[in-house]
Amino acid sequence: MSHSPSLPDRPTLDLDPDMSEEERLAALREHFIDVSQVHDELADQLEDARSRQSDLREEVSDLQEENEALKTSSLYIATVEELTDDQVLLKQHGNNQEVLTDVSPRLYQKLQAGDRVAINDSFAIQTVLDQETDARAQAMEISEKPEVRYEDIGGLEEQIQEVREAVEDPLTNPEKFQQVGIEPPSGVLLYGPPGTGKTMMAKAVANQTDATFIKMAGSELVQKFIGEGARLVRDLFELAAEREPAIIFIDEIDAIASKRTESKTSGDAEVQRTMMQLLSEMDGFDQRGDISIIAATNRFDMLDRAILRPGRFDRLIEVPEPDIEGRERILEIHTRKMNLAPELDLGAIAEDTEGFTGAELESLATESGMFAIRDGRTEVTETDFEDALEKVSREESPGKPIAFY
Ligand SMILES: Nc1ncnc2c1ncn2[C@@H]1O[C@H](COP(=O)(O)OP(=O)(O)OP(=O)(O)O)[C@@H](O)[C@H]1O
Ligand SMILES: [Mg+2]
């Protein structure tokens, strides 16, 4: 759909040198009229364009609202059972409850018996899940090649070494394990405070091995698709088998593998079912070598110990806050592209940033750059870092958020 109208021709003015004054004046008058017409025409076009722009703006804001609503509310999956005259009979997954719900004519047109839809708490259909964008695709992120490399990670040499041995070697050198006669670890669990590089490490491993990287966030799984968690876990392992060699990465695993709580709400039961499915997939996963599993959490304290049994996540790797050398390395990494003053000493900044995580150091570097820009400079100095540090610690007071892990 193209909206660009053709522009009116530009009027030309021919003034002959041997025209009389009157002739010239007449020509100029005519030209003036032509130009005025063109002006009016352009003004009309501009008016049209403005009104189209405002229509589009409205459309964008409607879509944004819709998008927000989709993001913020819990959605449930249901299947369309039957279309009556102007209503739809739905069957909710998970509890198999049947409900009759109203739909807009626009949506009614699109629906067919058997369609999978996402509904909200009041059974209003929010979106139709077509074959390609079914729950599987929505919850799992598959990337053939994550961007992160080992060089981008600062201060976690030992942890990287351990992850490589446990995840990469079984994929690239399975014979190493066969020769020695041991089973490679089943699953690797990375745990530590937020922003210390756990997700980065999982991505770097995937990058290094050419394996398909399948990422699933535990929280997505249980918040958005109640009634679907267990099925998604099954799908996840199936998908990995189809795409092997593959690395399954379950981020925020605490969301599906928390200690059993006393309350018996349906949400808890759902989380339980999802976790049981994960355990059974891992237990039935004896043919090792082409699929590796990594999980990460910053809530180690919350984890149900059942997932840590041998044969499940039996290799625990702590990813702590960086020490002074780690901090210096991380600062180097995140200032690689920055124009730093030659005398700036990142070692000194590393000294002053005890307790900072990688993510915090990254934002410190960015913040320092902002100070330089504000000051009209293109070079970032030690003072900028000091100012940024002061700003960050002011923002954080009275107390740093407590790290749970
Ligand atoms: N060790 C590190 N080296 C370099 N950059 C880091 C490091 N740790 C964190 N970062 C920076 O912080 C960002 C966030 O890190 P990451 O997502 O890996 O944290 P995480 O440990 O997974 O945190 P969470 O527990 O909140 O998921 C990274 O994209 C990176 O820019
Ligand atoms: Mg993470």
C-alpha cells in the first residue's frame, strides 16, 4: 500500500529578454497564479499526509496497548471447541474447564474449531496462536549462534574452564569420556548473584560449539502459559533431539524448580507439574553426548534439592561477584570501544568497586561516558569514572539490594 501522491509539476517562468514591460508583468502574474495553485495543491497533500500520520499514530498506540496488555496479564491456553452463532465455546488447557465467551466480529472471522488461543482471566481471547507461533515458539528462543565469546567474559576463567569441560567436551570430544569410562555430567547449574555473567557464559559455550542453542526462561514458562509448562518442557527436549548437537539452556530455573511450598494454589500445582516433567526428561536422558543442559539461577536457596540429585543437575558452578582482577578485566572489556584518557588507570577503579557485579561495572563505564559527553569532551577521564561512581553509590544508598543465592 503506497501512499505517496505524485508531486505537481513545477511551474516554469519564461522571460524573454525582448519582452515589453507589460508582457513581462503579464508573464509574472501568470506565473504567480501557477505557483499559488501548486502551493494550494501541496498544502492539500500535506494536510492529507498529516491526517494519515495521525491515523497511523493511533494505530501504533492501539497496538502498543494491546502489546502491553499481552505482556502484563497472565494468559492461559485454550482450544476452540465450537463456534456458535456469535459466541465461542472454549476448553481451557490444564483444568479442562469449558466456557462460552463473546468475541469481536473481527476475531470471530478468524477462528475455527480446533484453534489454540490465549485467553485472560476473564476468558476474553487475547490472541490466536497459529501453528508457527504456538507456545513452543513463544517460550523458547532458538539461536544458532549467540554473539558472546569467551573473551567477552571477565574474571571467570575457572568457571569457564569448568563449564567447557562439562558441556563442551561431551559435545565435541565424547570419546574422552568413553576412553576413561565415565559418564559426562548430566546437567550444569550456574548459580550466583544477578548480573555476574551466568547467561553470558551459557551463550559463549553455545557459540564455541556450533551447537543449536535453545533458551527457555523458567519464568516465561509458568507465568504466561498456565497449563502448558509440562508440555513445553517435553517440546524442549524433543526440539533439542531434532536439532542436535544442541545445548538446552534453562534460565531462571528457580521459577520452575522451587522448593515445594505449603500453599496448594493451582499456580503451585502447575509449577510442580512442570518441574516433574523436567526431572523425568532428565532422568530418561541416558543417551548423552549430543545434548547438553545448562541452567542458571540467582536464587540457589530456593531450589528444590530434587533437581540437584546425581543424573540431574549434578555439576554446580558458582559464579560469584568478581574479585579485583576480575573487575579490572571486566572494565577493560566494557571500555574496549571507549575513548579513554591515556593516564586513566582501570586498576584503581577496580579497587574502588568492591562488590560490583559485571553488569554494574558495565553501567558504570557507560555512565562515565555520559559524564564526558555532558562536559563536551570526547575522551573519558578518571574523574568521569569517579563522578559516575559517586552517582551510582548515591542511587544505591541506603543499602544495596540484597543478593539471594
Ligand atoms: N563477568 C563479566 N564479564 C563481562 N561482562 C559481564 C560480566 N558479568 C556481567 N557482565 C555484563 O552484564 C550483563 C548481564 O550479565 P548476565 O546476563 O550474564 O548476568 P546473569 O548472571 O545471567 O544475571 P541474572 O542472574 O540477573 O540473570 C552482560 O550482558 C554483560 O554486559
Ligand atoms: Mg541471566
